[in-house]
Amino acid sequence: MLKVNKEQEPDFLLDYKKKHAPKSWKDYNKDDIRNKIKGNILLVEQEEYCPYCEKRIYTNDDGHIEHIKPRDFYPKEFQDYNNILVSCNEKNSCGIYKKNNYDDKFINPVIDHPNDYFYYSIASGEIIPKSNDKNSNEYLRANYTIDILNLNSYELKEARKALIDALEVYRENYEEYSEYIQYFLDDGHNFPSLIKLFMEL
């Protein structure tokens, strides 16, 4: 899971609100506004990554606008810019899997620092709570967030494990290991926080 550093609300969105005075999310249906929002958030704030699973989102069609606090239950926050992300379109994880589920335990990548809560099992490719204390707030929040987003879906675990195996080969066979790892990061590979963990091992 990646930290999202929100920028100021873009002028085009402020102008849209002023011009159309939207009363609900359904009113964001003119001037190609949703695609503009997605494109801006993806490029400027998320570096084309899904903040939940850390896979690349290459085009607007590969992602959807995600309300962290679901608009059905938090109607006053439907146009709060800090409540909006772009999630990937994986049906078995992330925003689509999350649906309208939300609780204050949820680790919000805009407010919280995911690196404080999550770690990886190098053996299995699973994302796991960083805290070992199962009664701690940190553990409970991490576990809740993993479950609600299904961050240990079969597909995600297998993809992480394949990356781990590739990185292990580089580490065992190349003196310039750290340069290869940096290349993975610079090239925009999936799972950047996992790659950074390998750099620290």
C-alpha cells in the first residue's frame, strides 16, 4: 500500500464545481470531468500506481475513481478532494472488492503512512501487519485493511512472489544487485514498497 500525497484541488475541478454546483456524484457527468479527475490524480499524486495493491495503472480505462469513505454512507464527502483516489479495476481486490465497506480502522493512504503498518512475507508474497502484537491498534488496523481490500488475493500473492523470486536471482548472481533493484524502481515496476524492502535486506 502506498502513501498518497494529495495536491491542492486542481483549478479545472474548482471551476466545474462553480459552474455546475453538483449536488451528488451523478452530477459529475459533464465536460469529461471524471476522466480529467482520474488523469490528474494518477499522474500528479499516484505516479500511475494503485495506492492499494501497488500495481501500475497505465491508462484511465484501467482505473476508477475511488471514494475512500463510500459516498453512499458519507454523502457529505462525495466531492471532498481528499476523499478521492484512483483504484485499479481488479475485481478481486482493491476498490471494487471494497465496495461500500469502510470503518475508522481502515488505513487511509491519504492520512496514514502505510509503511508504518505493513510488511511482506518474503517466503509467501503475502502482505502482513508490521506489528506482531495481535491486540495492538496497529495490527488490528492493518489486518482489517488487508481483509477489506483483499490484498492477499491469489493473484496478488502470486505476482509478488514472482517478483521476489526474480529479485532473489539478481541478488545471488549479480554484483551490481543494488543497481538492478534501482532499475526496477525507476522503470515503474509493480509493488515499489516490496522492491524498497529488498533494498534494505
